[in-house]
Amino acid sequence: MLGDISVIRFTRAGLFFLLLILAVAPAIAKEETPVTPEGESATVQVRPAPLFSLGALSAGVVMIAAAYGISRIGASAVESMARQPEVAATIQVAMLITAALIEGATFFALIVCWLAG
């Protein structure tokens, strides 16, 4: 039963981020206006921006995965601290270092998604 609850929460979070990407996509898709000297007419073909870009979709997946990983670290750390309060400081330091490494990897992945998209 516990597995079903986490799947439902993960699905809800995924749907939330998908709706967030859908809501932001029209704001990102802007058309560029050509700049020309006075008196000249410019004929420029502007392609419409795609509704889904690979970078935006990948960024959403990366954010969901990072949030899930950090939440698992936090839950495990709090549970471990409750079981052994005498090593709470050590567990907290290990949790913060691991969360920082996940955030760094997430930041790198978001930059790669931004450059790819």
C-alpha cells in the first residue's frame, strides 16, 4: 500500500509539472521582428516556435527526478535520526552533502537541457 501512495504522489507531481510547462510554453514562443534601415522593406519568414521543446520537457523531467531524490534523502535522514538520535549530527551532514551533490547535478542537467532545446 505504501508503494501505491508514492506512485500516486509521483504521478500528481508529474502532471503538475506537465501543466506548468504547457502554461509557460506560449509565453516563451515569441516572434522576432526584423530590424531594417529606414525606407527598406524586409521579408523575413519566421517559423512559429514549437509548443513542446525537447529542452523544456527534459528540464521538467530533471526537476521532478531531483525533487523526488531530495525528498527521499530527507525522509530517510529523518527516519534515521528518529531511530538513532545520538548520530543525528552526522546524518544531517551526510544528508546536506548528498542533497548539494544532487542539486549540482540537476543544475548541470538543466543547463544541458537549455542548450539542447
